[in-house]
Amino acid sequence: MSHLRLTTAGESHGPGQMCVLEGLPAGLALNLNDVEEDLRRRRQGHGRGGRMRIEADALELISGVRHGTTLGTPVAILIRNKDHSNWRPLMQPEKVEKSLDESQLDQPVTVPRPGHADFAGVAKFGHSDIRNVLERSSARETVMRVAAGALAKSFLAELGVTVRGCVTRVGSVQVTSGDPANPASVDWDQVDKSASGCQDSVADAEIARIVERAREAGNSLGGVFEVWGWGLCPGLGHMGSYRERLDGRLMGAVGSIPAVKGVEIGLGFASASRSGSEAHDPFTLRDEGKNRHMTRPTNHAGGIEGGMTNGMPLIVRAAMKPIPTLVNPLPSVEITTMQASPAHHERSDVEAVAAARVIGEAMVALELADAYRMKFGGDSMQEVLASVQSYEDGLEERGLWRRQYRS
């Protein structure tokens, strides 16, 4: 198989979450500690709620890996929901015994939350109980995206590609980002140390304060995160079909993360207010000994031109709206009586931008890994590495690119 395909399944308070990732080549050595670390990072953040104190997100590999190495067959992963035991019989897959009375079951959820999938879901499927919608639309599903994305990161790392994310805004607190042409301009160690996922310790403390104020007020916050990818060779993606344009695929993948309402690459919307001479990245020549190669002093394009990577660092930026579940709920309507009612309240976070940036890393890694699989093919890591090496050597010999962003 020359492409990746991810399928996830599971309800928020059901028995567990699972996924199947197809298309990883054989012979990829996996460090499960890296997967567990990404799952841990997803649970972190100033605004996370009580659910994250319950779940350990213990990883169970079901298939596709033997002795720590991929077999080239589908990789299946299971993460059991520890909280499921507290939600039986309400969320058990088995038929509920007739002997149970209504006091042992929660009443149906019939008041949709503005901003959530509740209303659209009951309209789409004909459900009368919104729980049939909210359990799957919950962001709990993203735990499997992160697990699969960590495997994609392992594949990319073998090719010299790094994917990292950072938070650049929570609520009213703005955090300075790095130089788009230089990944080293971001203090990635500080990002990982920060509970808010940002590189500024002063901003981190201020984010903690505004999150606490929002919690006390029964409100929620949103923010902005960036995902960077570097070490990418030029030519991933395609300009010939809209389905294969990598910018469209990346924006769609990151935009599929719950609560993300806007995605841009590079300058994004800011480029609309610039002239052409200010918005594009000129080419220059650099001499290093006997070697001359093309380079660029800026990276306004964010690493993508014409639907393909251009060899510069990839920068995908996403805006996350405030979480729609509120302690002090917005007005809504009870769908069976058509009477005005406060929206349903479900246990939730105050803000989760730091967690969303980890999910963003996973989605970007999966799309980039798929782009490499489609371009270079190969059933084993040995074949993939040989094909990538040959292609990149050819680019360097022609002076079109050099491996300057490799870590």
C-alpha cells in the first residue's frame, strides 16, 4: 500500500477508543515511549477538566507490530476508557436488562448546546436522545488521532522530518512566534515545559491566570496554535488535482479537529493586505565551497506553493473557538417540548489549546507521512529510505535544495 489510511472508532464514555492505521511500511522501529509521551502531552494544559485525571490512556497494540517493529500490515491500537465503569449501564453496548428501572439510567439529553454537534446530529440521524450524538462528537475521539500520529512521526523521523507544535494565543494573551524561515528560533524545550504549550514563561503565567478567571466565571476560552514541520523535501503533494493539493489536505485535516474554526498556512489571511512584492519569497543563491544552491531569506508561503512542499519549513496555524460546553449555559430549546431551556451541561474543559496543538501535530504528521508514501512508495523502510535518498541527492546535485533544516 502506497498511502496511509486511518480509521477511528469509539464513544467518549464507551468501553474504549480504537483505530486502525494502514500503510506503514515494514521494518519501522517504534518507540512506544514516544507514543505515550504524546498521549500524556494531550492530557496537559491549564484548562483541562476532571476527565484527564481519570484517564491514563494506556496503549494496547493489537496487530501490525512484532517485537517493536512494524510488519507492513494494518496497525490496530486500543485505548480503554477507564471512566466507562462509571457510565454503566448508561453507555454499555449490550442491551439493558428489563429489570433496571429508570432511576438506574440517566434521563435522555434533549437540550442541545450551542456550538456543539448536538443539534445537527439529532437532525441528521433522527435521534431523540442527544447522547447518541455527543458521545462520538466529543474530543475524546482525538486520543486515537494522537496515537496514530505518533506512529506517523516515527516514520517521518526516519526520513529526517520533525513535526512540532506551539501555542501562540489563549484568549487575550498573545505569544510571540518564531522566524518562519528558522525552526530553531522557537524554544521548543520551553514549549514542552510549559503547561500552556508556549515558549514564553511570562505568557504562560498570564494564561494560567485568565484560565482560572474563566473557570470561576463558568466560562471557556479559545486560542491559536501553530504546527511546524521541517526537513521536508520539495515536491510532496501535487498541483494536478485538487484532491492531492497538500495545502488543501493539511487545512482539511487540521480543520477537522473539534473546535477548530480557521486554518491558514504561512502568512495566510495576512497576505491579503500585502502587495505581491511583500507577500512572496524571493530566491537567492548561496555559495558553499564549490557548491551553489538556491535558498530563500523568507518563508511567507509557510512551506507550500502550488499545492506542494517547497523545501522551506511548513507552518500551519489554527484558531480554536471557546469550548461550547459552559457551566453557565447559553439559552437553548428542549427538542421534545419546544420549550425554552438552558443548554445541557456536560463535564468539560475551560480551554484546551495546548492539547489541540498536540492533535494538530498528529494530523499534520499523518498527512505528511501519507504524502511521502504516495510519492516514494516502498513496502519496507529500506525501500522507502533508498528512494527518498536518491531523490534528495538529485535535488542537491542540481542545486535546487539542500538538507539545511534537518535536525
